Amino acid sequence: MCAYSAERRETSVTPGKVKPNDAVHVKENSEREEKRLAEMMIPKKKQRLYRKIMYSKKKTAQESRILAEKRRQHDRKQKKKQKQLSTVMS
């Protein structure tokens, strides 16, 4: 017997949940799979270029999202200051 067998917990099995096969999810998954397979068919030399292009697109999109969020926060602060000034002036 092992030293840890006395400390072993009881194991149990819980029933799984059935995932609904929505037409939307099935379509999205099939499109994603088709895109992945198409990327696999690109020759290696061009595949590297494709990956670099996709990386740069994702990077610029991420930067724009960050800047947009910063803009929203700045606008909220400005709006809050405007409210405070208008209440003080009144």
C-alpha cells in the first residue's frame, strides 16, 4: 500500500452537459476550420509572410482598441469635471 492511500479522497463522476448544436455555432466552427485548412495549404515561404501580415494586423487592431479605451476614459473624466464645474457655478 502507498503512504498516501489513507488520505485518498473518494472519487465521483458527475454527469456531463449536452452542448446544443446551434446552426450559428456549427457554421462558425466550419468556417474557422476551413480557414485553418486553407492556411495549412499555403507554401511555407508564403506562410511566413502571411503570418507576419496577420500579426501586424492584430497588433494594430489591439493598439487601436487600447487607444479607443483610453479616449473613452478621458472623455468620462472630462464629462465628470464639466458636471462638477457646472454644479459649482450654479
